Amino acid sequence: MTDVHTASASHTAPGVLGRIFGTAQDGTPGDGHEQVVLCHDRSSGLKAIIAIHSTALGPALGGTRFHRYDTEEEALEDALRLSRGMSYKNALAGLDLGGGKAVIIGDPNEVKTEALLRAYGRFVQSLRGRYITACDVGTYVQDMDVVARETEFVTGRSPENGGAGDSSILTAFGVFQGMRASAQARWGQPTLRGRRVGVAGVGKVGHYLVGHLVADGASVVVTDVSEAAVNRVRAAHPEVEVVADSAALLQAKLDVYAPCALGGALDDLTVAALGAEGTAVVCGAANNQLAHPGVEKDLADRGILYAPDYLVNSGGVIQVADEIEGFNFERAKNKATKIFDTTLEIFTRASLDGVPPAVAADRLAEKRMREISALRSVLLPGARRA
């Protein structure tokens, strides 16, 4: 038996409702969630949450994270946080797409099956295009091929099935463009040559990023909880230095720190350690790097230039979004190259407004959501309202 619920007061605690539907004090469009769907398929064991944050710019596009959460509340918080980030990411990337995200609860190494993925695909299909899914942590191209057997609203499929393939390729390329822009802003040259860059997490995206950095002449230090991931990087780039853990990486006298694993990497202790060691730039692929509000100001106060995560890691969503109309890699790569220019624009706006780059990025994304959403009040002849 399969159950689906959209969040409502009848079955959701008041505190949860506040997190889902709450709006910012300034009433900024994009704050608060439009829809949250709880999905349960008893026969396959699927338990999932699909969060649609905003469709102001178009259908909500965002990946599916497959992760073993300690509690269902933790899974909900992750879905809400990630989906909101997708709204801002898609807006800043110039895409006509809103923000959404899904999480599947469970260890993908233990519970992922064809039946579960297909059940998930049916839930995505039930939303009739309000949400378009793709890969994220714990899901891969081959998984999206299975999901696509039940829904048309899926991207990140394999090339043999008409898809864009591994979105990590352009995610890493985009982060590298953001890092080049950060180097331009900090040192006057758009290159990492001669700089010491620490990459925390060399899995899906991180190992591609290491390749770009090595080719650019950077000195690279890495760490990862996965020995296999570290060995893959070592095999491809034997000159790369490996340290035991994130704590050791923070003490490695870095010019640039690149968080490329899970979110929340930039907390008070991490920022203090980076400041003490003289790190000048933070630019990485992980989503939701700021552990709590105020970290962005702490980074700025310590003289650390922070490239907003959802800006520089948008290459992946640019890649899968291009798949919607028929994928062309060069076209998508050209769009991802513009991350360099947008990052420099954000740094300039931040300097002029006297705010951290994360605040400047939020303002620009919110401006686009607000202005484009207003156009929907104008009904074009022959057009359907969204």
C-alpha cells in the first residue's frame, strides 16, 4: 500500500508547520515552503520527503538525497534546508526553475532496491511536474534511470538513455570557476597556481575538483572518510598530499579551504581555526556550508573571503537543467563558465553594500525571484497560468 500526504495541520505538529510555512519578517518571496510531501510505500519500504520551496521561477528542480538519518525530524530539516537552497541556486544561475529537494530515509547500501526507486518515481510523477528530480548524495545516474521508468520528471540520466550523465563533472568545473574568481578578487590573478588548496571530501565532486586544481598548478591537500575515495585521487594524482581528517586539514596552512562533503562544515570552531592559520578563501562544493546564521559575518570579520556555496556549486544543476530540453554538453559548460563572472559580481556588490558575500548573493537571488514572479500576474494571450 502506498501513502502520500501534503503537509497540513491535521497531521503535522505546530512547530514543524512553522518551519515549513514560516516567512521572513521582510516578506521576501521564496521564504517558506509551498508544499511538503511525505511519501511511504509499505511494500518496498520507501520513506521519503519531497519539499517544494518555490515555483516562482518555474518547476522546482533539485536532487534526491538518500541518507540514513537518525530521526525523521532530521530528515525533514534537511529537506527543508536543501530545497530552500535550490531556489536560491537556480535563481542565481539564471535558470527558469524553482527550488525543491527530496530525501529518502535509509542507508542506500542496505535498503536501495529497484522496487523502492520505482515507488519513489511514482510519487514524483504524482506531482505532475511541480518537482523535477535528479541525483544527490547517495543517488547516482543509474538510479535516475530506474526512477525514470515511473516518471518523466527526472534529469541526470545516463547518456545512453538520453540524459546528461554525471552532474558532478560540471559541478566541479563551476566550483573551480568560483575559486578562480576568488583568487582574482583576493590576489589579483584568476589562477590557483602556487596556492595551497585543501579539499575536504574527494567523492563525487571533490575528485574532479582536484584534477582542475592540479592542472592549474595548485598544491593540493585532501582528506576523506572513505579510503577508497582517497586512493582514487592518489592513483590519478600521486603528487597530492593526504591528511588524516578534517582537523588536520584545517591546520595545514592553506590559502584556500574547499568543503566538498556534507553541509554545516563552517561552524564557529572551523572558522576560528581557518582564521588562526591564515586561510584567505573558502570556496567549495558542499551545500549549506554555513552551520548557522552569523557565520558569514564571522568569516568576513576574520578577513576570509567566502564564495557562497549555492553560487559556485550550481554547475551541476545547470547541467541537468540543460537536459530538460535535450542535453548539449558544450552549451551547458558555457553556462557554467559564467559562474566566474557571477562570483566576481557578488564580491563587488558585497564590497559596495558593506555586507558579506553570502548576504549579497541572497539579495540578488531574491531580487530575481521577486521580479520574475511579478510577471506571472500578466496573462499572455493563449498562455496558461503557472
